[in-house]
Amino acid sequence: MFVSPLSVCIFGAAFLTLGNCRCQTDSPDAPIPEQWKQTLPQAWDNTVIRSLRESPTRNLTGYAWTLDQVMDGKGTINVCMRWDSNETVTETMREQILAEYTKIYGYWFQWLSGYDNFPFSQVNFNVVGWAVRDQNILQGSLSSFDTYTNFSDESGFPTCNPACAYHNNLDGDYSECPGGPEQRYHQFFFLDQGFWGDHNMGAASGDGIDVSLYGWKTVGSKMDDWPILVHEMGHTFGFLDYLDDGTTNPSVCDNVWIPPNSPSEFVMKPSDYGAHVPKVTEFEGWLLRYFWSRFSRLRGWQNTNTTYPPPPECPSDSS
Ligand SMILES: *[C@@H]1O[C@H](CO)[C@@H](O)[C@H](O)[C@H]1NC(C)=O
Ligand SMILES: *[C@@H]1O[C@H](CO)[C@@H](O)[C@H](O)[C@H]1NC(C)=O
Ligand SMILES: *[C@@H]1O[C@H](CO)[C@@H](O)[C@H](O)[C@H]1NC(C)=O
Ligand SMILES: *[C@@H]1O[C@H](CO)[C@@H](O)[C@H](O)[C@H]1NC(C)=O
């Protein structure tokens, strides 16, 4: 079985603190490791190509991902918490959920601290709303966030006011949101009982993460690693799943393409199609760094004269 370099490697690594996460990363000043110099641009191209094919409205360069959100929030990502259960939520549970969320996102964000002009040494998560079925579900002080009981998504699950969603107001006009821009939420975190039932599963995109409430109860609430969540958080950065069907597809045009020199398992490529890799691997740390380098120049967050070639033309029938 593959052992993540992060879990064993203490050589040549910087020790960074981000939120609750004290983890190992490669130094932010280190050059891209030789074995991934070709791979990282290919992974970007593959993601652009696949995202246009698989989810055109959520293509890599067009949609608003977590890096867009952290820039919009100047280092703070506002979260709408969603709770699909009749069980009550105490203040302590709310604190634990936020702490775990912050910690697991830290597994990703620690790779950006100090790297290529990423402007934040720490990324904060601020809960601006809780969406529940009934007001009585929330116990304790409710003063630090808005409570939403009157909004549901297309499946009928509780959600925060869509007028306060970042993705619905990319022009920055929050005049329909009662709390104005301060109460906007960049993403949601949905603890979902109705859809997943007693399965440790989840799904995510740039606008939020939907994991089973069962996963919180059986894994997350232990306040340790939460493999499903670190995987779903990867999707919020725009990463797609890397599936391995055993074939070797050398072309980045292929949907089933495995990054050359990547480890046999990593967070976005769990070998059993579930998600059980607990920590961001060194390869993915560099993948995120590379995506930052690309996004920050594409969006104009930093101005250097670095230019990148466009993705290759792919045959339209490629799959
Ligand atoms: C990419 O996504 C954006 C945002 O949804 C959309 O406006 C744009 O048309 C998409 N690009 C293509 C080529 O589909
Ligand atoms: C939750 O409460 C609602 C309204 O009180 C009720 O209709 C629903 O059946 C309850 N769901 C469960 C799973 O108990
Ligand atoms: C939510 O809806 C109920 C029932 O329609 C209504 O009585 C209540 O005032 C609404 N609350 C808010 C905050 O809009
Ligand atoms: C980019 O190029 C322009 C024009 O050649 C130059 O004035 C500017 O200093 C360069 N910027 C950087 C960051 O190298």
C-alpha cells in the first residue's frame, strides 16, 4: 500500500500552522519537484478539457471556486451551514463542526501559505447562517449568524437565502440579501441525512459540500481526519476525480487520465472509488499550488508576465 509522503516525510519540509492544522508541507520557496514539472500543466489542461465536457457551466476557468471565494472574502470564506435532520444542534456541536471544517480545509490551504504570492498566511471560515427545518432545532446562542427556516433547495432540503449566495451575485450586488454583502455566503456545508442515509458519502462543487450526516456522526465528530470531507473539499477547488480503469491513456484529452508520476492513491484518486485517503498528498499539494499560480494570473490577482500555452485541441469524440 502506498504511504503518503506527508505521513512519513519530515525532511526538507516547512512546518506551518494554519488553524488547527499543524502539518508538513514542502517549503513554499521550493521549486516544483522535477517529477511533476510536466504533470502539473497537463493536469490543468485535463481539468479544463474534462470540465467543459462533463459540466460545461462549471468549467474550471469559468466557474467560481474556493480560490475565488477566499480572494473575494480577503482570507475569510463565509459558510452557510445546512442541517437536514430533526435532531437538535447544540452550540458545542456547531463549534465542533466549524472546527473540523476549518481543520480539514487546512490540509489543503497549508500548501498555499507563503507560496507564489498567495496573500493569506491563514484562511478563516465564518458561519453566517444556519439553515434548518425548524427554529427549535438550534439550541444555545443564535446571535452570531442568521437562522433560515424558510428556504429549501430544489430537492426540498433546508438552505440559506439564495439572495445571499455568492454564486448568485457574482456582480457584487447583494441588495436583495437582507444583511447585505456582510451576510453573503461563499459556499454551503450540508450535513445531509435525507439523501445519503446511513452511508459515508458526499458530493461537492464550487458552491458547496454535501456530506452525509451519518459521516459527521461516525467520523467527523471524532474531530480527527475525515477522508470524505478532504476529498469533497478538493472538488471545491475545481479538481475532478481521477478514475483508474486500468487502461493507460497518455492523452490529456481523455476523461480517464492518470497524472504521470502521481502516487498510486491520493485524495482525488482513491483506488476503491470511495474516498479513504486522509491527508492531502505531496503531489496534490503541488497540484493546488500550480492551480493557484494559474488562477491568480488568469484572474489578474497577480500581475506577472508569465504566459501559458492554451490547452491542446481535442478530438470532439474523445472520451
Ligand atoms: C464556462 O462557465 C461559465 C460560468 O458558468 C459560463 O459562463 C461559460 O459559458 C462556460 N464556458 C463554456 C465554453 O461553456
Ligand atoms: C421531522 O419533522 C417533520 C415536521 O415536524 C416531520 O414531518 C418529519 O417526518 C420528521 N422527520 C423525521 C425523519 O423524523
Ligand atoms: C417563515 O415562514 C413562516 C410561515 O410562512 C412565517 O410565519 C415566518 O414569518 C417566516 N419567517 C421569516 C423569517 O421569514
Ligand atoms: C511585464 O512586462 C512589462 C512590459 O514589457 C514590463 O514593463 C513589466 O515590468 C513586466 N512585469 C513584470 C512583473 O516583470
